Amino acid sequence: MVKIIFCDMDGTLLTSDNKLPLGFEGAMAELKRRNVIFAPASGRQYFSLLRSFEEYKDDFLFLAENGTLVMYKGKEVFSCPLGFEAARKVLAATEGFDNILRVWCGKKDAYLRREQDTPAFHAELDKYYTHNGVVDSFDELDDIPLKVALFDPTGNAKTNIYDKLAQFYDTLQVVLSSDYWVDVMSPGIGKGEAIKNIQRVMNFKPEECAAFGDYLNDLEMLQAVGYGFAMGNAHPDVKKIAKFVVPNNNQGGVLFGIRRLMVYRLI
């Protein structure tokens, strides 16, 4: 029986206009009645996830920052920081990247440099990082970095960011989170490894876990659970490894998959 459901946010649970699917509240009430934990799993900041799910803050498990921070009932389950030296190396290496937003993602806040604090960049930052600040230099920060996030407003993050970070492929975890974002994290961490840690800490077996995802940073997450669902709008590589494919995010595919689990008495 499934005891916990991990779910990506953007392109998966949320519609294209950044809204929860119709019927979400009823589905969450039913999961709670059946003692099943719902776990948003996202590249978003923990505080951003809390803002989206304020009424569920004591019910949901939050897998934030692409797995580098996991929180449950307001307490840290575990974290895997990138570290100060590595964060500064990545930021130095990307200094010359044209028109790229560079974000220091700390445990307390997310930060961008003052010179990049344009209305457009800050609006993008606010979508994913509710707690954020502006600094003159990243060198002055003492907030433990969980990851470095890099944003390409043109939607060509693979070419303009990911492909240029080859020097870090062997030493850090460089993840293409979407067409717009690249996350650089501690080696060996990600949503999949975070789920394995949760399984160990909270005593869940893989067959007691389900997950929904749509993009490349969800691949290992779907492989770490017994029931992996790819969205209809998912990247082809995600569909290849998923056990099931559900309707797209604008058609309530996550809720469709949850209902299927209920119908087949897997919840």
C-alpha cells in the first residue's frame, strides 16, 4: 500500500497558469483520511512551498531545493548543503555568462547581487524563492548554500548554462531543472537520492511510495519509488522510465493518477 506520494510542482501538479488543479482540496482530504502523506518535491525554496500550501504546513512533507532540504511539520528531516567554497566557485565561473540570473540559495534566504536586481529578474525570483534578498557581493554571505540556481530568460538553459558547466560535471551535481533553470548542488544529491534518504529515515519501502514528474530532474525520483507516474506533457526520457503516463498538468493528471491508485486499492 502506498503511504507517501512525492509530486513535482511546475509542469506536474500546477497548471500552466501556476494554479492548483480543480479538485485538489478534496483529494488531499481523502489522502489525509487514508493516512497517506503528500510531499511536494520541487526546485522551489521551502518557504515558497509553504506559501503555496499554508493550510497543509503540518500535513505535507516538503522536499525543497531539488532535494537538498527536506522538512516535515516544521522540522528538518535532513539537508545536503552545497558548501561555501563550491558555491563561490560556481558563481565565479558563471560571472561572464550573458543575461543570466545567478542565485545563492541558502537555508534562510535566496540572494541575488544588486547589479542584477532588475524588475524582470526579481519577478522571476519571487515565483520560486519567497524569502529573498539583495547583496552587493556573494562573498559577504554566511547563509549556508544549499545550491546555486541559474536562470536563462530565453528558455535555452541547456545551451547557455548547462553545457558551459562541464568543468563541474565530475565534482558537483549539475541538473537541468527546466528549459529556464539549472541547479548546481552537492554531488550525489537530487530528488531521487532525497527520497531514498526519506525512505531510510521514515521507514518507507520503495513499494510504499509513488511519485509524479515531468522533467529530467524527476527521473531519479520516479525510479526511487514503486509507482512512478509521468505527465502527458513530460519529457520523452521521463515517459520512457515511468511505469505509468497520466494526462497533462492542465488536465489534472496528478489527481487522475491518485484516483487510479485509490480505484486499484493501492492507497
